[in-house]
Amino acid sequence: MKSLPETLPDETNALQKMVLDYQSTVDQLQEKLKWYEEQFCLFQHQRFGASSEKCPDQMELFNEAESILDSLKQDDSDLEETISYQRKKPGRKPLSKHMVLSQ
């Protein structure tokens, strides 16, 4: 931006020309500021805005793997075994003989 001269001219024509020059500079800077604000809003929307799936068929990519897993599960269900066992009941072990105090 142009700086103001230390002394202003006394002629009105020269003053009017200076004002017009400064006004055109202000207009240019306002246009540039508007462009930067639009770019900022666009980048914010791209980064933080809502996104959607671009391709509706994209989710079908994994159907093949799911169908393979389903067929494997059906094969495994035919071979199921039942395992039975007994758990030990929780409890305290008795004290050893040398620790027992006789009364």
C-alpha cells in the first residue's frame, strides 16, 4: 500500500488523483481479502465438513469375504464337539500340621 506523503499538495486535482489511487488500492485489497476468505471457508469445509460415500457399490467389496466366512462357519458347525469338565470349587486349603495350634 502506498504511504502518505509528508506534505499534501494544495491543488485539488492532485488531491483527487491521490484519493482515487488510494480508493483503487483499497478495492483491490478488499477483493483479495474476499478471495482468501472464500478459500479458507472451502478448505475448512473440505477438512471438517460432512463427507459421504462417493461410490454406492463400495460396501460390496467385502461381501466375498463374508460369504467365505459364512460357508466356513457352516462347515464348522457340523463338526462341533461338546467338552465337559468339572471345575474345582474355590476354597481355602487347610493349614499344614505344624502350623496348627493345639488348644
